[in-house]
Amino acid sequence: MYEAKGYAPIGYSAFTAPSQQSESGAITQGKNVGADLVVVVSPEYVASKPVVAPVVSPGGSDSAMTGHADVPVTIKWFKYGALYFVKDESGKGTPPA
């Protein structure tokens, strides 16, 4: 698809994270590898994992702990990815050597 528009693939990145990620990391990586085009893949839901998070209530002015509770929380995991391309001046769809 992008080869037909004059771009050649030079690599990709993929990772799984427990929180929403911005596209800025993929764009920065694209700049680091010399990409002319970065295609960010839409996040894909992978799984949910229940965990227990301890919550502490601070005390008064002396900051002594006055309360503690374990709160169940569900963390959603997402898979992220990006594709990196360079402008192909040769028209062959291959990256420069």
C-alpha cells in the first residue's frame, strides 16, 4: 500500500502496555531511525488483570497513617505498534542501502 505511494519499509516496533499510550513515542522513534513516514497501528485490547491496590489515608498534620484499605482494580492491557518507512527515490519499494 505505502510502497505504491513511493515509500519503502525500514522497520516496525510493537509493545504491550497497561495504560493508554500516546503516538508521540512512535513518532520520536521514527525520527531516531530516519523514517520519512510513521504509521501508528490502532491499539488492540489484549486482556484485563485484576489486582489489589493498597490505599492509605494520611493522618493530620503529623502525616501519621490513620487508615488503610485494599481496593480491587482491573488493569486493561493493550498492544501497540508502528511501522516505519523512508521515501523510495528508486521506485523499487526497497529502502536505500
